Amino acid sequence: MRVVPCSVAVAIAVSAVAGLHAQQTVRQAAQQQVNDDIERMLPQAMAEARAWTVGSLDLNAWTTFYRWSQAVQTWKKEANAGAAPLLAEGVLFDCLGRFRGVLMGPIVGEDPGSPQMIDDARPAHAVKAFDAALKINPQLIEARMRVARLRGQKDAKAASELERIANDQTSSPLDYLAAINVAALAHARNDVPKAAAWYERSLAINPRSTAAAIGLSIVKPATAVPFEALDANDLYYTYPCRVLTNDVAAALVDRIRLVVSK
């Protein structure tokens, strides 16, 4: 057996202890850096979370949407259901997609994830449902209008489709909604001349349009619109969470009643 001289053994021990202290010092420094980063970043992260969350949906409101989603999922499984449940599903997610930053319970048919991920997925879910409905029934004007609005923010072809619907005077009130959405999209892009023209077009279709009057007064301040003559229940503000195709709306109500009665 090899014998290590005492002086060498002491030197090895001292070296090992020094190495251990060095490792501990490195770990402590690393941990301190992590702690410093957390202290620095946490206030910003909390502020961003507060900024993203604008509120929460109360139980009664969430229950309404939940029953709607239950009814749609059951309806889609019916024989010969056709495009109707897909339109109803699209409207549901088109509606919920506008509730950005609003916390609520889960919805049937929705992939789980963080609230922000769900917010980002809802418009795409609506587009998918509308596309499926139009594949079955290409003449479903409400689905055409809604999907064109969703895509029109980035897709010039979809924006043109909105204009075609707006000029189709047989589709009222969808022609009005298409026109005011064309105006709103142009306004969001700071295309003032086009926004003004389409706000005026919207008022020509619906002279009591509050949304068009307000929008026009912003992009064209010299234009005076008598606000006392406007509609307090402008369809532009109420349509996002309503199915406008009458037979589909009636069928959805019947199926929600069945869900409630169970």
C-alpha cells in the first residue's frame, strides 16, 4: 500500500477544502444572481400580468357561454346537422375572441392552456368553424361576413370580400355590418380617406348608426351628425355575441334549453 507523506496529505486536504469553498462560492454567486434577477424582473412581470388581465367574467355570464359551447358540441354530432352548428360555434369563438384579458372558466371544445394562449387561439378557432360551415353551405352570408372581418386585418382579399357584402343590398343587416367593419379596419390602419368613405357608406345604409357617426366624427371632424337621432342599441356593438341568421339562432336556443333542462 502506498503511503502518502503527512505533508502531502495535508496539502491535498487543504486543496480539497479550498476547492469546496470555491465551488460553494460559485454556487452562492450564481444563486445571488438568480435572486437579483428575480427581484429585478418580478415587478415588471407582475405589472405586465396586471396590464394583460382587464377583468373577469362573473359566474352567470360564464355559465351562458359554457351552455352555448355544450349545445354546439352536441349539435355537431346530430345526423344531417349541416352548417348551422358550425356557424353557432364560430360566433361563440368570434365573441370570446374579443374578450382579451378577461379571465373566465373553461369552454367545451377549447384546448386548455394559459389564459393568454386561449385568447390568441379563439379567433383562429372561429375562422376554422366558419370555413367548415362555408364548405357545407357557401351561401351562408353571416359566416362569410364574420370570417372576412377576422381575416381582413391582414388579408386584402378578405377585406375586399367585406366590401362585396357591404354592396349587396339584399343581405341587410349584414351589409351594414360589413360596411362598418370595412371602415373600422381602414381606421385601424390609419387610412383616413377610406375610413371616412366607409363610415359615410355605413350611415347611408343605416342612418342611425352610432358607431359610424362616432367614427366619422373622429376621422372627419367637420362632419356634424345629430347624435340625438342615433340608435342606442347599434347592432355593431351587439352583434359579436349573437347569431344573426334567424333559423340558426332559433335552433341554438332550443338546444341550449335542452342543456339547461338536463
